[in-house]
Amino acid sequence: MTAVQWINEPLNHMLKGKNPCDQTEVDHALSDFFMAHYLEEKDIHSREKEESRSPSESELVLFSAPPAQTKDKKNVDKAKRSTTSEKPFPPAEPPEPVLLGSLAIGSVSLAVARAGAVLQGIPLYKYIAALRNQETLTQFHIPVSLVTLLSCGKTSPGKLSLLEEVILIPRVGQRVKQIITMTLEIQKEMMRIMNTSTKAGATQAILHDSGALALGYEKPEQPLDLITEACTNLGLALGTEIHLAVNCAAHELMDYSKGKYEVATGILKSPDELVDMYQTIINKYPAVVALIDPFRREDIDQWEKLSNVIGDSCSLLADMTYKSKAPSLLGVSGRILKHINETTVSDLVLITSDHQGSLLMATTSSEPSSGDSLSDIAVGLGLDYIKLGGLSGAERMTKYNRLISIEEELAQQGILVSKEKHSPPLFTEKLQEQSNTADVA
């Protein structure tokens, strides 16, 4: 069944007579419904798999399971064991299955929350805040807007693939309108530099799915140099007044036939070589204070190793969207929270309570809240950061505009408070101290 079919038929009948203001009860029913269908679908697939597998195929699977490169690697390294002890390349973890129609669960949960807010005569963010705190809050803060400046990822026109998103982290205390204005000025200056100079090295620019410009570069230093030059020209103190985060999306770059990451066309890096590359980048560009998904989840040792070498100056974040129940990785200081598929509003409240101070809310193309609800959710959950993408596209600007409206509404009511300093998961304790010193100066 598709999501629309779930909503029109079984969910419609199941929720009749339910109190839309009882979010917990509704979400519990939705989760039970989803789990029943998930287990049913899992059982069907298991039986079909067993029925379709012949004895010869079973034998084939047993022989082909270990990656050939791991076996070869062991033979090649056999003579080097006295000096090196390299672990076999970890294969990809099986993806968590996404049940067809699961988007209906998150969508209906959000629709019920919106209905409950209307019936109570309050905005959605206050309704969600009441779910989280079980009481009426007297003060709210607006999450710091993290804006995508540019993209040099896998789908960008150049050879470079490692920088899926370069994200602006504005100074704490700025209003959303101020952040948007500053970002537009930086982007305008970046375009001026590219149009008047060949030094930047960009060959082509297109609009990325994130709502930012996708630029054609060959090396990671080039886009970071471009941003540095633009900020310098505008008198913006990069590294003190504003900072950067980089979404590497490294899981998309793995060449499993070679066991290496293709960071640029024809340039392959092993997980350990990638650790060295990140260390070089962070040392050269101290304004980069956070890396998102610098490795696949399977490269456990490299997450910890990278944290050990740059952990004081740069935070590591992991997008756990499709591995929400997986254990935390060593060295990871924060998670990316998204409202997708079967995630209910109650789930978001629970996750926020369990991981207080280590979450960053981000948008996704498959989220139930394709309107402006994500802004309400982030404010209601009391999160410190929200990543909505670039400043192009109606869906993204709708969310930014909603943040502005909430901020103005809270200011008029006299219940808007501003954060005095940056906080985890983006800023380590050392970086927070440096940021505070810069603010005082």
C-alpha cells in the first residue's frame, strides 16, 4: 500500500473518535499500526526469499559473502604483519528497510499535532513545547539558522566530490533576517569574485538540490579559499564572528570495489588517508568547526581516530536518519535529527529528551513536513540549531519565513530569549571558550 492508501483507508478508520489533543495516544496507535505492517512485510519477504533460493544459490552466497578484496588484501599484507596490522575493509551494513507507505505515519502524526494546536488556540511550536515539558513555557529561543553556502559534492559539475555542503554558522544572537541578509551578501561577493577572477578556479555553477550553488572545483581548498576571500572583502571575521561546517556525505563516495573513497574524480583515499586529509583541512582552515558524516558508519576506528586528532577544534556529527537505533559512534558529538517516514511527533520529543544538547535538526526531501512545520518543530523541541539548506526554492524559503514569523511573534510577546554563546553539538568546549573571548573583545 502507498502512503495515500494508508491514510484514506486503514488509518482513517483507526483514528475515528480519537482525541486530536491526545498526541501520545494517537502516536502510539500509529506506531503500533506501522509495526504490525512492518513485521508482516518482513515475514512475507523472508518466506519469498527462502522459497526462491535453490541449494546451488545458497552455496553461491556462502562463497561470495566475504569480499574478494579483503581476502586478497590479507594475502598481500601477510608479509608485512610484523610492521603493520591493517584490519580488513568493513563491508557496508545492510540498510534499514523503508516500508512502502511509511511516510503516512509521520504525516498523519504531524497533521494531528497541527489539529491539536488549532483546537487549543496556540501555534504549533507551543503545542510541541507543551508535549516536551508537560507545562506551558514562559520563554523560547530561536535555533541558530545554519545556511548552506555552496556545494561541491558528488553531483556538482567539477571533479571535487568531498564537500557536499559548506554551511555558514552565524554569530549567536543574530536574528534570522540578519543571518539571511549576511548570507546573501557573502554569496553575492563570491559570485563577483568568480566572475572577475580566475584565481578561484571555478569552471561552472549550477543550482544544487540543497538550494545553494553547486560549483565546479578540483580541490577542497578552492571553495574554502573562495569563502575566506569573500568574508575578508566584506569585513566579516571568519573563525571568530562566523564559522563553517562541512557536510561530507562520505557514504556516497565509497568505491566498494577498491575499498576507498573517491574524494574527487580519479582520486581515491583509504579511510586512514581520509583522516589525514581532514586533519590537514582543519589545520589550514580553523573556521571549519564541524564535519558531518566524514566517513561511513562502518569505519568505526577512523571516527575515533579523527576525533582524537581534531576533537578539540572540530566536532564530528553523524546523520543517523536511517540508523536511528544504532549505538553511538566513538568520537561523535552530535546527531542530525530529521522528521521522516514513520517518525511521529512523540518520537521526536522522546529523541530530543534522550539526546539533549547533541541534536541538530535538518530538512530532507522526503520529510512529512514539506511546508513550514519543521521550523515550529525545531522551536518547540528547544533545539539550538536548524539546517534548512540554501536560500533558493519555495519550500526552503517557506521554512525560513516561518522562523522569522515565530521570532517576531515571540519578541512582541516579550518571551524571546537569545543564546549568549554557541553550544554543542557544533562547538567543543575549547571553541566555546574562544567564541566567548571573541565576543567580549
